[in-house]
Amino acid sequence: MSFSIAGKRILVTGGVGGVGGGSVRHFAREGANIVALDIRDEEGMLLAKEATEAGPGQVTYRRMDASSTIDIRESIEWAVDHLGGLDGILTAHGGPILSWAAETPESDWDWQLMVNAKAVGTICQAVFPHLKDNGGGSIVNIAAGGALKDGPIKTSSYSASKGAVLSYTRSIALEWAPYKIRANCVNPVVATPKDDQIQALMTPEERERFRRQIHESIPLGHMGDVETELAPALQFLLSDAAKFVTSQIWGIDGGLCPSR
């Protein structure tokens, strides 16, 4: 069975970010045709141009606001029509808002649950009929290791939102298995520009503790690289080689958070 995704029609939400953008570049090099959905228009257009020129896959950027149900549904329909069908989707949008658990504002809870969790459900609902019509396909949702174990400081609400993604993904994997639609979660630990932004909001003491906690707890000793260490695993899950893999939690994290 081939690990190839050449010719596969794939959507990537958060397709300009660290995980999403690196994955889009890798998928395009492997010959997939992709619509990258994000809210960073200038970066998205540049990514689509560069990835398409590098080829052989084709990349198209479209703006999508993951906080808007209407925008999600309209964007998904546009993207599937543009691609001429759908074989798989990677949801890599969203992110954390840091706060101590005892001090998390309601607005932070609302945003993280809406974007990190509810939007995943809305997106999966929107792609379901297209994957069903396709005779099956693959859904890969990016979650976080903090959904399974103690996360870094100030990530309680973020970890809770990602825990919802784990539960939801396993539920749809069961419900949609009769249609040959597979759904899996990936908990990555990789270096991205967003990590630098998050650390910039920390005090020096918090930053040092965060870095020590991460690096000392990763058995393989380093943060992963998106394009060379994470995206190839995502490629497998989106390929036909993974046609018997569903309802799983994949820790692409250097051994940080073993699943049981």
C-alpha cells in the first residue's frame, strides 16, 4: 500500500500557521492539491504562490474565520467545489490564550471553546457529506498533549478545549466508520513561530520554567520539526496506507506523552 498523497484533494485549516503552513508545503511537494484556509491573507497568498511554484501539487489560499459558523460552511463549500471533491482534511487552526486557571476570563474560555473545539465540529460536519460522496476519506484533527496530561503553565482552558477535540474525534470515528471515513487526532510537540509568540508573553522566570519543562521531559531531547518530523506522519494518516487506522491519538512528540 502506497504512502503517496499525489493527486489527493486536501483542506488544511489554519493553513498558514506553523503546523498548517509547514504541512501545506510538505503535502504540495508530495503532489497533493490543497486549499489552505486561514485569516492571514497576505501570508496565505504568498504561501500558495511559493508552494505551487515548488510543486508538483497545487495550493490555493482562501480566507476563513474559524470563529464564524457561516464563514466556515461557505469556505468549505467553496474549497470542495474548487478542488472538485475531497479526500481529506487537516484541522490545524486555533491556539492557546495563556492565563492562570484561577484567573481565566470568561471571554478567553469562550474564544478557545469556540475556535479550538466547536469550530472543529462545524468543519467536520461541513466536510462529512463530501467525504461520504467520495466513498470515504481521512480527517486529521490537531489536538495537544495537554489534553491527556498536565500541560505547561497557564494552559488549563486551552488543554480543556483540546480534550474536547479528542473526544469528538473518537465519536465521529465510530459514527462515520460505515462510510469509510476515518478520523484521528495528532498531539504534536513541534517548534513553530507561535511558540515564540507565546513565550514572549511570559515572564523570564515562566519562560525558563516552560523551556526546561518541555525539553527535559522529551525523551528524544528536542522539539520536533514540522516539515520533516510531523508532516510525514500526517501524510501517512491522509494516505490510503492508513485505511485501517481510525479513532486513534497519535503523539508526534518525541515521547513526551505516551498514550495508553
